Amino acid sequence: MPTRPARLRVKKGPPKLPETPPSPLGLPGRFPAITSADDFRRAAIHIFGAHGWVRETSKCLGVNESTLWRWVNEQTPFKPYALAAMSAWLRIFLLTGERPPEMTEEP
């Protein structure tokens, strides 16, 4: 008597993926790119601390505190260099613990 081939059972729904540990700051990926105001704020607080992060971030970016505040509160769009700088600073801070230097004006 011939045997029937085994039936394949198809599970419904999406496949279960292994759980990955949470990334720093709750952002996706090991070195997340800063793309939103909320990500920017969380990264700045992580690097500079909860008190004085606006002042320290504005010094490092070379912008006025009110300009930074408008960016973070989505009143004006971010300049691309600010998002790129914060992404790089976060990577460096997570790897080495070093904070970015303050912007100095050239004579």
C-alpha cells in the first residue's frame, strides 16, 4: 500500500521573529539616524542631560537657543546639518562617551 506524502501545515498570520534587545533611547537600530523633532530632543537629553540640554546643544550647533527651541517644537523645519550633526554626536557618545565640542567663531 503506497504511503501518502506528509501534509505541510501552513500557519496563519505573520511569522514570529526572535525578540531583539531594545536599542538605546528606544530608537530603531544600533546607531539610529535622527529624523524627527522627538528623536532630536531625546538624543540631546541623552547626551547633554535633562537640565541645560537646549543651551548646550545650541552652543555646539552654533545657533541661538530660540532657534533650537523652534526646531524641537516643530515651529520651523530643522536644518539638515543639525539632524546630521545630532546623529553623528549620538553615535560618538554611545561609542566613546565623549560630548561634542562647542562651536567657536574663527577670528
